[in-house]
Amino acid sequence: MPCTALPPLPDPVAAERIEALALELQRQDPSLTLLRESADRVRYSRDCHDYSPVLTPLLAGRVAQLVVRVRSVEQVMAVAGACARHGVPLTARGAGTGNYGQCVPLCGGVVIDLMGLNRLRQLNPASGVMVAEAGCILANLDQELRLQGRSLRLAPSTWRTASLGGFIGGGSSGIGSLRWGMLRDPGQLLALEVITVEPEPRRLWLEGEACEPLNHAYGCNGLITALAMATTEAVAWWQWVVDFDDWDSAVAVAQELPATALLLNSLCLLEAPVAASLPTPGGAPAASGHRLLLLAAADATPLLEAWLRHRGAVSVWHQAESVSRGLPLRELTWNHTTLHWRSQQPGWTYLQLMLPRPTETMLASLRQRWGPEVLLWHMEGVRSQGENRLAGLPLLRFDGIEKLEALIADCLSLGAQLFDPHTIYVEDGGLGLVDAGQVAAKVSNDPLGLLNPGKLRGWLERNQ
Ligand SMILES: Cc1cc2nc3c(=O)[nH]c(=O)nc-3n(C[C@H](O)[C@H](O)[C@H](O)COP(=O)(O)OP(=O)(O)OC[C@H]3O[C@@H](n4cnc5c(N)ncnc54)[C@H](O)[C@@H]3O)c2cc1C
């Protein structure tokens, strides 16, 4: 459920202590970039949590006291050690595109910008396993992998700006989830290089299950400097835009299509008013009804058009992603849908749900209670626990927290699972359960509790 108050937090550290830390860092490594100006500190303390009218007031005014930009693992270790010795909170930051205030420093301290760590260290040609640094921008990394015939399995729709470390630290799923499932599914993340926050920081290489507690932990239990991940064969994806007059047929196709043998990477379904308000990719025409956006392999082309036509759909445009100009189709999906919608409807917000199967019963019941003037559907096809499912990212008019809670309660009672985008806690953005492994990793890697304070509920509640 939405989070309406911050947990008790320590006061910001005294200015003199920050100054002493800055001086120590500068002496140790004069090439480190330290940002002290207020405008810089504010800029590096923000992310994209303004999609939530619940989080926006809660996180207002939370600003780092110092920003440090690093370019090497040694520099990360220097910052981690200095923060531990001076008892200063430390919050990791990639590109700052998270939606839940993940990298907003709740009690000031240092924000460490890791985007300078941006090398693909290794790609094993036999296994396709890559080792890449945390600050790699995902689209750049994918381009580099493609030179060797490989590609990322998963990427958020923000892949042109977001970092690999931030995706693991704060992301969950995205383009590719239709094929490859969720970021926390075993088999995506294979190993991590991690720096601990202690007076003498350790550089750890965690493999297999040992790295799971750091996957989607908001950087609360270790600073990730490099990641080993599985990749997939590079496929030249085609963008497809498909329109429907009838909503039920559109929902049926969104469920049937992933069960065919057609190779698909992404499936996004938009209810007509949402589709009409969004920009179109490349040279595609404006929406004439409900809209399905697909990324499909070239060998799907001969069958797809006829397959869709027989199910009441009209394929209005398709084009290879590699030659497309203008807005990429990817940037209309996932939370880019929310972004575009909110640019015209700033009073709206969204939810993140795993929809039950069959989905139609839930949609009909919700529609009876919540009309299109307050609730509109955006869905993404995903593979969850080995099954094809629809994730719902419905858009909703924000009429206060009570109405939001009532809508959430309706969704839950109809069998949906909530991944709450209106909470600051790691656990409540997921299944709501404290993960003892995440807390144990914090005890080991951040014994002073300095990393991103206030976000890991299990740590806050450990002595209660
Ligand atoms: C328009 C829009 C669309 C989006 N679409 C998607 C989507 O499709 N799928 C999805 O999952 N998310 C999506 N997001 C959320 C976000 O863009 C992604 O999760 C992205 O991968 C975050 O990367 P970042 O580099 O911006 O991370 P940041 O926002 O900088 O950080 C995210 C979290 O990870 C931690 N962190 C960052 N780097 C490290 C590190 N090296 N070590 C330890 N912790 C670290 C931070 O402290 C923070 O808690 C979207 C957001 C927007 C605004």
C-alpha cells in the first residue's frame, strides 16, 4: 500500500564532518570530482519519482551534502572507506531514472555517481556471458555486444540513458521480459563485483546465489562495480503497430500471440484513449482504436499480418528497428507510456500489477466500478514463473490516497498482484516480504548501515 510517511531517520551530518571527508578524499585522490554547489547536489539527488503524487511530497527537499563522481573501482573504494570512517550516509546513483525515489538520499550525506565506470570488460564468445561495469549505459552496451553477435536479454525502456548497475539495483523487467522473464529470475545475473562500506572496504566477487541479495536492493547492501550477466543472440527486431476496434479481441490477442512460435521481444497493449494521446513511432499513422505495439523477429513477417487479421486486428505499420527514424517503438512502452500520458495529463499516475488469468473477468469488474475517466489500461506481455502473463501498468486519475487505496484493494481482491510504485521500501515495491538474505548482506557489506538509509524495511525492523 502507498507509503505516506518516512521512517525515523538520523539527522543530516554536521557540515564540518562533510568538509573533513571532502578534504580527505581530495588529498587521497586529487582526480576525484567533488560537487558541492547546491544546484549540482539537487540535480544528483533527484530521480523520476514524480510519477507518484504520494512520493513527491514525501521526498521533497531530500538533498545530498556532497556529490562524488568516480571513474575507477579504486575511487569507489576510497569513497566507501572515507564515508565509513566519517560515519556519513552514502547513496549510489546511476542515471537517476528510477521511479520510486530509489536514489534520493533520505538523510543527506554523499551521493556517489557511478556512470564513469563504463567498460565492457569481457564477453565470453563461447558462453555469451559478459562482464560489464555498473555505469555502462544499456543501449551503448548493447551496441558493443552486437558487434560480437550478442545482445542484452532485458532492458528498461529508458535504455538510452539508464545504467546496468541501476537496472539491477532498482529495475525489475522491461523489453525482453516477454521472452526472458524478470530481472530477478535465476539465470540473468551470474556474478557481481561489490565494494563494501567499511573503514577498510573489501572488493568482493560474489557468484551465483551469493549475488541474489544485491539484485533489486536499491544499493542498500553493497556498491556494485561490475556485473556478470547472461546475454542472448543478437536479433534484428522489427517494430509492428497493430490497431483493434474491439478491446476484448485486443486482450485475447495479447494473450494468444506469445503462445505461438513467433519470435517476439516485446508486446505492449494500449487502450484507445491512451493510444490516441501517445506519439507514434517512426512514420506510423495515428491510432484508430486500441493499439498493440510489438517487437518481432524478421521471420515473423510472412505470418503475422494474416494471423492478426483473422483475429480482428489491422497491422498498420511495420519497419526494421535498425532503419527506423524518429521515436523508437521501445520508448512508447513500459513506463514511457506513463511518461507520455502524464505529459498531457499531469494529474494522473499509475500502478504496477501482475494480472490474474483469465484477465477478462478482472477487467470487466474493474470497469464497472472505475470508468475510463479515472482508469485506462496499458499492459505489457511478460513471462512470469515460466508462464505467459500480462503485467498491467494502468493509468489512473489521482483523486487522493484513499481512492488510490480503494482501487488497489479492488485489484488485489480480483486476483492481481501489486508491485507498488508509491512506496520507498525495497520490499513493498516487490511482494511486500522482508528478504532475510538482503538484510544479511547489509550486515556483512554495510555493518554501519550507511548505504541508502531508510529504504530497506528489513534492516529498519531487524531489532524490533
Ligand atoms: C520513462 C521511464 C521508463 C522506465 N521503464 C522501465 C522499464 O521498462 N523497466 C524497469 O525496470 N524500469 C523502468 N524504469 C525505471 C528505471 O529507468 C530503470 O529501472 C533503470 O534501469 C534505472 O537505472 P538508472 O541507472 O537510472 O538507476 P538509478 O535510478 O540511478 O538507480 C536505481 C537504484 O539502483 C541503485 N544503484 C544504482 N547504481 C548502483 C550500483 N552501481 N550499485 C548499487 N546500487 C546502485 C540506486 O541507489 C537506486 O536505488 C523507467 C523509468 C522511467 C522514468
